[in-house]
Amino acid sequence: MLDVKRLRLLHELHLRGTISAVAAALSYTPSSVSQQLAQLEAEAGVTLLEKSGRRVRLTPQAEVLVEHTSALLERLELMAAELDKSLTEVTGTVRLAVFQSAALGIVPQALTILREEYPQLRVEVTQREPESALFETWNREFDLVVAEQYPGHAAPLQSDLDRVPLLEDELRLGVSFPASALRDAADSAWVMEPRGTASRHFAEQLCRQAGFEPDVRFETADLQAHIRLIESGHAVALLPDLVWGGREPGIRLLRLEGSPRRTVFTSARRASVARPGIVACRHALDRSADWRQPRVDTSTNP
């Protein structure tokens, strides 16, 4: 009989590529991972790993085990979900991955709802960029993810994850001076999120469509830093409504032509969507999404 824990290590090696990466992800030592995989080879009676320079490569026999292990892990998760569903009390732990503005805008209210209605449920929240969080949820590091998709961009698709819309989040220009169009910020310094993020690409493209190249002098993923730079008159930025969490903004917000919106959604592994904890979290997030709109005062808008 092959050991499921060791099969999972082989599965992780297939996904991550190196023994050291597997060890870091699962809080093992590399030598411990190597020993477990050697034991799995002995159990299987076939060679599973071949040296390739400083790395190891999976043999065709290992690939067969990996394919079946994927199906086995999904089946085990489905079994656990059905067992949880049979219980009348919502308990256990849900590992939730969120991006920053969702963490600011809707998660606190959702946690309040969950604490009041499901006191036995433990929710662990980790901030992650959506691209990596979707992969990590597919890879069972998280149970549920709140992710985003910008206009003209497609968020990564994982066949084993579902996708449930949560809200449409309007994007506006934040400035410290009177403005009536995006073009009015052409000569300003900009703060944007790091290169490679969907929000950065969207912001740059929007500026170029308006006829100018943005002067990006500040780069940070922290939207609170964006707001402080705008408040102090050092930069302008595109900000999502979600970042205000229903509070009144302290800066001027300009509604852009066409009122562009990003889509915020949740994803979970299809085998676990019926887990009561995940169902409860999604319901709480959906209810807290009603708090997302900023109370925009006309005096803060051009």
C-alpha cells in the first residue's frame, strides 16, 4: 500500500520542481523530503526520480503516480466536504487569501458576521496577490480566495477552481487638485502598483489611451501609501472604490470616462465548495460587499 503523505510529496515535487521548494512549502527539511521520497520508491518498487544536474526529474512511472495522486487528493477533499456538510454546526478552519483592498474593504465586516453567526469557525486570512493566490488555492494552500479581474484582462484560469462573482468595483482617479479628465493628470507624478500586476498594466494602458505616458515615480503595492502620497500632493493614482470600505474619502475622486470597473470574485476548489465553512465565508463576504461603496461627497469630486 502506497503512503498518501508520501504520494503528496511527489505531487508537490511535480508542481514545484525542486526538493528544496517542496520542503519550504510544507515546513520540512530537504533531507526529510528526500528520505520520504526514497521510501515511496521502495514501496512502489520502481525508480521515481532521476538526477538532472543539480535537480531531480520525475520518471514516467512517477508521472503515472502523480496523475492518480491528483485524482486521489481531489476525492479525499470531496469526502471531507461531504462529511462536513453532514454536520449541523459550522466548525473547523477556512484559510482565506485576499488582496489588499478586499482586506480593507470587505473582510473586516465579513469576519464580524462570521464571529457573530458561526463562533466555532476559525478563519485565517493571508494577503496575497490574486495571480499567486489562485494557484496556491488550486494547490491546496488556501481554501478560498478573493481575486480580481481588470477590464481587458483575464485572471488565470484553473480548471479545478470555480468562480463566483462578488462585486463590480469602480476605478477612479485620485488627485489633490481640481481635475475634470484623466488628461489633466498628464504632467503629474504617478504612484502605481509593481510591474507585472494587472492593475499596473491597466493604469498604464488607460493613460496611453488618453494620449500620455504616465510619469511613474512611486511604486508600491500598498494602497494606503498611494492615498498618503495623493493626500500630500506628491502623486496621483487610480484607486478602486473598495479601498474605502464604505468610508468617506479624504481626497478628490474623479469618475473616469466609461466608469471602468474591475470584477471581484471568489474561487474555491470544486471538490470543497460544499464545505459549510466555505459556504458561510462566501455568504458573509457577499453580505459585506454591500458596504463597499465610498460615501463620496460632491465637494471631493470635480
